[in-house]
Amino acid sequence: MIQVLRLTTGEEIIGEVSVDDDSGYVIKKPALLGMMQSEEGTPNMVLQKYLPHSEQGEDITLRINSSHVMFSFEPLGEILNHYNSILGSGIITPPKGKGIV
């Protein structure tokens, strides 16, 4: 399942998340969620490949100890669609209702 993890460092990582046997999180195809201002000064959400300099590229898998995760949640449809179009399955899901613009 695609989820967002908020780490104790303040980073938000999105990816295919599962829980391993040691109570840690395994994240396939991770990306960083962040905010960036447009030239007009409006905030925009951006996705950045996590560890883009890795030889594994997009297919990297991380294990994060649960002590470094503050919480997790399912992303809004717009974020999920953007992630899927860049790193995920390519499947676009229909909107569930109101979301961010």
C-alpha cells in the first residue's frame, strides 16, 4: 500500500510501505514529499526521488526502524496519482472528493 511516513527528522517519505518482522518499515520506490514556491510565490507540493545517486535508481528498497517514524498516513488522491505517474504503477485513481490544488 502507498503511504506517507513522517520521520523524526521532519522528512516525509512516500512509497510502497510494509511492516517487517522487527517492527520496522520497508519502503519500496521511496520519494521525498516537499514544498516549493512557484515563481508567483504560491506553494506547490513536489516529489523528489529518494537517494537519486543510488545505483538501484527507482527500485531502491529502504528499511526504517519504527523509532524513527512519528506517524504514517494514506496520501490524498492527487499525491497518489502524481507518485504513481512518476515512480509507481502508473495507475491513476479517480478523485475521492475535495483535495489540494
